[in-house]
Amino acid sequence: MMIGRDGVLIVLALLVFRAFRVCRADGLVENFYSSSCPQAEAIVRNITRNRAQSNPPLVAKLLRMHFHDCFVRGCDASILLDAVGSIKAEKDTIPNLSLSGFDVIDEIKTQLEEVCPGVVSCADILALAARDAVTFPLVKPRWEVLTGRRDGNISLASDADENLPPPFADFTTLIQAFTSKGLDLNDLVVLSGGHTIGVAHCAMFSNRLYNFTGNGDSDPSLDETYADFLRTQCPNPANPAIAVEMDPESSLGFDNSYFNTLLQNKGLLQSDAALLQNEQSSKIVRQLKISNAFHAKFAISMKKMGAIEVLTGDAGEIRKNCRVTNP
């Protein structure tokens, strides 16, 4: 069969388009496991949804775990590795001691290893589980997760200490942390909106209530009535077992109420309040409060975050157990 000039051009255009699609986002692609493990994404989704249904706080936990993974050595599942000998892993450092949900990732990995041994990476499992948890109970995914990540084999507590923006960060510290990962001001504000779900332990913000400048004072940028309420919840010194809702208006609903909370000076963490310290970021906060654009913008920023320093191709490995590197 002969193809005319126009037909050749069409074929070439399709090949170029496909090459662009396959190569975007640092080697990640759509449906990476469609041939090697067609059930992969369904298995992740089903287990995640079942666990989220019985344990709603899990949603915020998996989202936070994904964030903490990607900001340290990229999205390589290094957050899942256990310590080796006396060398502490990422999960052993103070910012990560409150992380949980590792058992869910273990459950997913175990089932995938039974169906498709040595095929699906822990890094992809975490990225998919975070998306599927936040999507629950909706049917349509909130954002597309490109796959093809491979797992790293290094996890150091010192890397987490150096790369994770602390809860007491000011605006300059936050924007430096995000730009160092290829994210911009818009991503900083939008991804902070993930604090619309979940809780924070008292130790993460107690200085704002009792000793903000070292003189036994409170943070003047925090709403006084809200600060009084928080003091009823968090005694001084802070009890590490006590946690408070991040968004008092909607701690289990993934919506844009976080931005309304911020503008009422009720941002729980100092890093939340810092978004109002900059004119541009404050403008974005106001826009997200009054518009319906949060979910769409969050999807874009999550895809960007999910591609930070990913390992693809022959780099890294596919761990058989997410907690340890392969022998």
C-alpha cells in the first residue's frame, strides 16, 4: 500500500506527538505498567480506597508522605527505607517521626509482588496511593500520575533535615526550598493548600503560643481568639501525643477552605502564616479563596512535584520490599 505525501506527514506528526508524550516529565509516561502489570493501578487504587474509607485521616498521611519523599533525593521512595545498622534513615529524623501509613504501602506492595513480582516500583506505588487517597470518595482521579519511577537505595536522616522545609519556616526559607526543587511561587502556595486536611502535633507550633520571640510571648500574626483556643488544646510544654486539626473549618474535606483560614490569620503553622508575608503569594491565597481553581491548580503542581529528580530507565532498582534495598 502506498502512502501519499499528506499521509506521510500525518504519520510523522503522530510519531512526533507520541515521542513527546512518552518523553515528557523526565521519562515518566502514562500507563507505564499497561503491558508489564495491567492490574497495577487498580490494585493500588482498591487497597488505598478501602483503607481510606475505614480510616479517613490516612488521606492526609499518604499525601504528606509523598511530599516528604519527593523533597528528599527526589520521588524515589527513599522515605520508605528502614535504617541500616546505626545509620538513621529519613523516616528516623524529627520531621518524619510523625509520618504513618507505611503499612498501607506494604500491603499494596505485597499484593503487587504476588501478581507481578519485581515490576512495580515503591516510588510509583506511593505516588499513586497519595493521589488515590486524596481522590477518595470520588471516582474520577483528581490528577494524572505519570509512572515509570524506579526506587533509590539511599536514605539518610541528614538529607531530610537539610531538604524538608520546617513548620517554622519564613517565606524566604520556603521559596528557596521550593525553587531548589524546580517548583515556583504558585506551586508553593497551591501545594500548601494540602494542609486543608490532616493534623499537626502541638510541638510543631507551640512556640507561636508560648515563646515566639524567646520572651514568653505569642505570635502577633496569629488570631488571638484562635490562639486562646489552641492553648486549651496544647499545654506548655508541648505534649507530643496531642494533635490539632490543620484546617479547623474542614479538616477531612479536600477543598479550598484552607485559604480562607489563612486570611483569617488562623494558619496553624508559622510556614502557613508566612504565605501572607509576601505580596505575590498573598495575592494567590486571595485568588484561591474566592475561585474554583484550587483543584485544577493542585493537580498541575502535584504532577510537577511528582517528577522531582525521578529515577527512570536503568537508574535505581525495583525493590521487592519497600523497606529494604534488594540484596
